[in-house]
Amino acid sequence: MNKVVSNAADAIKGISDGMTLLVGGFGLCGIPENSIAALVNSGIKQLTCISNNAGVDDFGLGLLLQKRQIKKMISSYVGENAEFERQLLAGELEVELVPRNPG
């Protein structure tokens, strides 16, 4: 299997509505920015995203939250995203918090 792709749109081929994605990075460092942008453009919805954090309002997974493409977040840290907070408090987003190991 050739795992090398030429662009982010090719990288997300095979991802469809309702899938669960493990999204890398720590904070905003090392996140798959281009793949997230391709997912935003794709319109894929009802995603469950497992990630260290939920991005911020205009970057990272925050972009998918703005478009209501994420139905559930499994995360350790969610404190810097106002849209995440709004959706959580409105009952529009399922959330599972997973504590980090302190050391």
C-alpha cells in the first residue's frame, strides 16, 4: 500500500460522515492543519474527534466546530475555544474529558 499522497484532499479520501478520527498535536503545535482544512471543505459531518484539545475559535479543530462537523469530542483540554463552550452548554456537542497523567 502506498501511503504517500500528493495533497490534503487525497489524505482524507475514505473519511465519511460519522467516523471517529484521532487527531495529532499538542495544543496547536503539530496538528494536521491542511487535513483539517480539507475536512472543513469536504462538508463531512457527525465526526467524533479524539485529540489532546479542541483547537481554538479560528484554528485547528475549532474550524470543524464552527461548521458543526463534530458531534463528539474526546479530549483532555478544552479551555480555549468559545464555540466549543457554547455548543457544550447548549447540548449540541457530546464531550468526554480524559485527564492527562500528571507525571
